[in-house]
Amino acid sequence: MDHDRNYKETAVKYGCSYSQVYSWVRKYDRQGTDGLNDNRGHRKKEENLTDKEK
């Protein structure tokens, strides 16, 4: 983001696709760092987590 949002160069640098970088930036713009969290899958409730899982 500090380099005029050069998605292509960033994708090459980090070995991912242009569209993935674009998607991350859009999520960041909309929700900040919370938008970058991976919320896929089933999550256990906090009280059901073991100490290791926490």
C-alpha cells in the first residue's frame, strides 16, 4: 500500500495472484485488520477449547 498499490509487483514478490492481493487490499480498506482474519470452518466455543488450543 505504501507503493501506490502495485498489486502486480506485490503478487510476484509474495508468490500469489494479482486477484488475491487485490482482494486482501479491498478487505483491509473496508474492515481494517479485522477484515483479514480467516473465518472459514467451524469454530469451537471459547469454553470448549483446551489450554493448548487457546
